[in-house]
Amino acid sequence: MNKFSTRLIAPLFLLLFCTASIAADFDRARPEQLGMSSDRLERLDAVLKSYVDNEQLAGQVVMVLRKGKIAYSSANGMQDIAAGIPMSSDTMFRIASQTKAIVSTGIMILHERGALDISHPLHLYIPEWEDMQVAVSNDPADNYSVSSIGNISINGGYSLEPSRRSITLRNLLTHTGGMSYGSGPAADKWEEAGFQGWYFADRDEPIIATIARMASLPLDEHPGERWIYGYNTDILGAVIEKASGMDLSSFLKKEIFEPLGMDDTHFYLPEEKRGRLATVYRPKVGGGIEARPETNGMQSQGMYDDGPRVSFSGGAGLLSTANDYAKFLQMTLNSGEFNGERIVSRKTIELMTTDHLGDIPFRDGTGFGLGFSVVTDLGARGSLGSIGEYGWGGAYHSTYWVDPQEELVVVYLTQIIPATGLDDYAKLRSGVYQAIVA
């Protein structure tokens, strides 16, 4: 055991069945009762702990539900190494882009009520987004290259041309709105306007004002023609504010967090919860990890505690726990309902978890729905899972997925950026599926 690892020295059955703070919200069952193997879950547990023991991660929280019950959960390592605070099941994490699925659900709540329609153009809700311009590279040798997170990178000059069509809310839900995180052909203009990167917690203005100013910038691509990861869902957060007459934080609390009992999900930390936020780490040159220094408040502790608290980022702003996020995901697996509270209809969840990209390229064997990636061809993807599985992840190296065929929910939270040289996602996936025996 090294200084970075606090391994709870207890039999595996204690790890599997006696985490009280999680058990209060989800029933537990022996893995064998849920068609999983305790012995095989021991393999997964050992693999996950090895990343802490080898000083590749400070700590992690993982939760696996099957058939609505906890089959496996674990809190490994340290929430804060220097302070000597161990990771626990109620540690809070910056879930970053895991915010997107929640905000997308908020849009669908309003769609169901007739307060908006996802086929509508964005400018009906935020007029500044009408008559957009698109930046087109002047160098024919330049090619669009979509990275693992979808940003476009182009060198050379560009010219502007009118957008061929209006941006719709459905474009934004599917990340085909035409905007990146400010890294496209007109990156100079986006940088000059202060729009590069996904961090909003330091902004001292409401999100609707921020998004209205963003509309003056050229798009990276014509709407509906390419999947580009960017500010799409932040814009949707502003649409929610316009359509609901509430700020995004209040809307999500009323419509999703309170009904689902997601008491530990916030845009900014309440005073009494400041000691529960996991510290962010980064790899060290030569091996090991270290706490990230502050970078304009962004990638370490950031301004989630002492920031202005007025900018609610629908694309990456939420803090949460594994337990809370599992409630949200179980709601989707339950076709829109959890513990007697219906958030959206069964048909809405069906639409959200169906591929909407068609012929638009994305990832091998995977499409994109309304807020989630969706597995369409298991062989083309090439990893364990099921057709119809949906999920996503966050910038601080968190991930999740839901497998309806297997009645499975997986939440994995840790805090490291960049996550270079790590293969824990693949090991987690293999470890979960090899434990399914019935």
C-alpha cells in the first residue's frame, strides 16, 4: 500500500453490501440474485484499485446497478491526498459534460408540455441566432478533423458565407448545430470574444446574456451537416430559461433534481458541502500524479465554491455524486420514471436514445441521440456491450452508460485532466460485462 491508496481492508462482501449512504437510495442484492458473479466482481475490484495503487489516479467511485439494485459499488483511494481525505460514496465530483444529458432531458420536458418544439429554429427563442454566418477555410488542403471530443481544428484563412439553414433545437440536441468550443476556422474571433473551452463558472453574467453574445460569431459548419462537439447544450440551457421563465438551476431543481431525490447535484457548492468536492489531479512528468494548480480558476477546485454563482452552464456546469447520477440514469432505464416520479414519457426516452445522425459520420458502431451516444453496431464498435446502449462522459475523466438489454447502469467518477495513458474505461467495461453470468 502506498500513500496515495486507502484501501478499505475488508472482505469483498462488505464492499458490495455495506455502503450505507448508497444503500439508503437503492436496494442492494447479492450479485448472484441479479445474474452477476461475486467472484468475477472481485476481479473488477482489484483492477480498479490498481490504478490508485500505481499512482495513476487519486481515487474513484464506481456504482453498478442491475435490475434497479446495486450489484457492486466501491470508493477507492483519496478525495484529497494532501488533506488526507479518503474517497467516499458521497464525494462530489465535477461531472462536466455529464450535465448535457440532464439538460437535454429538461428540453424534452418542455417539448412534452408544448412550451417549445425541438423542430423549431433556435432563433424563435433567442433571436440573435437568426441569419448566421459560417466560416469556410480558404485553403483547399485543409480538412475537417474531428477529434475524440469532436472539436474542429483548421489552419489557414477563412471566408464567411450565409448559413444554408437555421439551427434547430434538434440540431443542438444532436451536436449538429455547427459550433465547436471555439476551435474552428474562425478560432481567432471566438478567442477574441472570450469563447474557447467549456468552463463557465467564472462568468459574472446570466447564461442567456452569454449565449446571446455568442450568436455574433461565425459557425464552424452549416447546421445539420456535421457532428461537432461544442456549445450546443449550453445554448439549450439558455433556451430552457427563455421557454420556462426560470433560471436553469431553478428549473432543473424543480423538474428533475427534487422529484428524483438528487439532493447532491448543484451548479455551485452549498457552504455545508464544500469539504466533499474531490480535488482535481494531473499526471506528473516521469510518473505519478499531482494536484492541478489553478488555471484562471478553471481546471482545479475552480470557482464552484467562491465564484459569482450566476452562470449556469448547461453543457458542463454540474457537480454531483455517483448515487445522484445513478438515480437520473435509472429513471431513463425505467422509461422516464423513478420511485413513483415520472419525469418524461416512455416514448420521449425512446426518442432520446435512438440514433438521429443517419449518414453523418460519428464513431464506429455508434450514433448520437438527443443527449446521449447510442450503440448501433456492436461489432463495428468492437467492445463489450449491447446494441441500444447509451451514455457519455465528462472532461475530468468520468463516464457512464446504460444498457437496456442487460438492465444495467454504470457510473464511474474520478477527477484527473488530462487523462493521458489511462485504459481504465476499457477495463471497467470488460470487468462489468465479464461478471454477468445470467
